Amino acid sequence: GGASTVYGSDAVAGVVNFILVDEYEGFEVTAQYDTFEEGDGDVVDLSLAFGFGNDRGHLTGFLNYQDRDPVFAGDRPFTAEALREDRFSGELEAQGSGTTPAGRIVFPRAFLPGGDAPVAVTFDDDGTPGEFGADSPRYNFQPDNYLQVPLRRNSAALFGNYQLNDRVKAFGEILYSETTTSVQLAPPPAFVSAAVNIDNPLLTAEQAALFSSSYDPDGDGIADFAFARRLVETGPRQSERAADTLRAVFGLEGDINDRWDWEASYSLSEVNGEFITGNAVFASRFEQGLLVDPATGECVDPSNGCVPFNPFGLTISEDAANFLRAGDITENYTVNEDIISFIVTGDAFELPAG
């Protein structure tokens, strides 16, 4: 109960106090290897610690290397499928995504005058249109996600202090860390405002008839509708983050008298990072590949090396997938921080209660 008084709401889950050994003596090497009983998710952790000194000063340091392999959610039965609770029965059921590899025309025909399409439309493997209803198959997005993210980290640090005289001590810290980790999610869910020419030679006869009757109310030969599709052909979304962190602190501390202490310090920190995103797709290129010249079979707009494709239930070719991919998007950043501090602590005066 006392912890909540000192630490506030953070103490609800418990409080852990770390007591650091700042005058370690000796030399220590540790090695640890972990793996799950399934034989994956290996973790290698190697470290070296050392310390030496005398009555006036001390130096402590460490080196650490850690390498952790990933575990995918699909590798465990309890995370292989996303679950949700049925609001009425209370039972757990599969929670798939309505954005499927077959594709789905999202809005019903009621938004367009005329037409006889069902409430929402999906497609079979051969491209045949059909109704997308409550019992239609959903996409299981869970298996590609990480249950344990991969990590590689190298770090080193030195901590020192030296008693300059009876009342003043100098201290310093320097720490360097190099970290690389990655994240992976299911393939991108494309959601676009599709415009498809009805005389597109890649469409099946059933698709062309559907688009003409239900999604071209002005009769201009262009079917317009909101379309969602899981782009499994482009692969899972991936991102990698790498960061180098350097922090150094130098300072002096001492006594003013028996009741008052002081500390002056300067710290500098720098983080250099790189964030790489892979397997993202261009929504504009998705829309571009749906308008196909019936005379040539090529994109009406051939810019960017456009490759036409039929995403309505059919598999997108590798050439078309490469056209859709945005490629690796790299963001570099640097964060610098400088802190100068002067602290005085002590007992000012005593109140009646203490």
C-alpha cells in the first residue's frame, strides 16, 4: 500500500527498484542461450562486466551482445487465428478480415441507380462474381505477424568516479548501443476508388456484364465502385528500424555542509536512426492498372511501366505485383539532446509535523 503513495498509479502493477552496483570489483563473463520447446525463437546473450579501483576512484564497464530470432503468430495454435467474442453467445470465434485476396466491391448497388448486383460482391477463383455475405470466407491476417520480434543489439558502457578532495567528487558515464529490429504484418489491404473500362480485355464476360449493369449508371463505359483487396502477391508488409545511441554524462558533486549537497553535470545524447518500410503499394498504380486499352491490351496510361491486371478473384502476375510495389522507403533521422543541470538538496527548515 505504501508504494502507491510514493509512485502513484504506476504502483498498481507493482514497483521494482533497481539497485545498481557502481563500484563493482573483478571480471565476469556470462553466456545464455534460450529456445522454446518448439525449437524456435532462439536467443543468444553474451556479456562481459569488469570493475577496478581504489579508495579515491573507480571504473566499471560492460559489453553486451544479444541476438533474438523471430517467432510468427502462425507458429502457435493459440495465436494462429485472431479471435473475437460473439456479442450474443459469448463464444470465441474467428475474426477474419473482409479484405480478402479474392477482392470485394464494398458498397451495395443501392448507391447507384438501377442494376441488379447483390448487396456486396466478391469473386471466385475463376473470376465469377458472387454475393459477399455474413458467411463468406474472411482472410486470416494473423499468421504473418510476429509473436516475438527479431532483435540484434550491441552495447557497451563505462561508469567512473574519482574523489578530487575531501568534499568534491567527479563522475562520468558513457554508453553506446546499436540496435536493429523489424516488424512484419499481413500483406497490404488495398482500398481504392476503382474505375474500370467495361471493354477491358482482361475482364471475364460475367465481370463485364456485372459492371455494365450495376456500376455504370451514366453509361459512359466506365464502372465506378469502391474496391478492397488483400494483395497477397506483393508479400507481407515489413519494416526495419536501426538506431545508434550515444550518451555521455560528466559532472561534479560535493557537500556544502552537513545538511546540504550539490551536483553539477552536463550530459549529451545522440540517436541516429534509419527506418525502412518494404512491400508497401501505390494506390494510384492500382487504379492505373485497371484501365486497359482494348485494342492493345496495355494500360491506357503507360507511365511508370504500367502493367495491366485483373484483381477480381484472379491472381495478379509477378510483373504486376512489381509494378504495384513502392519499393523500400527509407527515413533517416537524428535526435540530439544537451542537458546542463545544477542541483542543490538539503533540509531547509522543520515544520511542526517534522
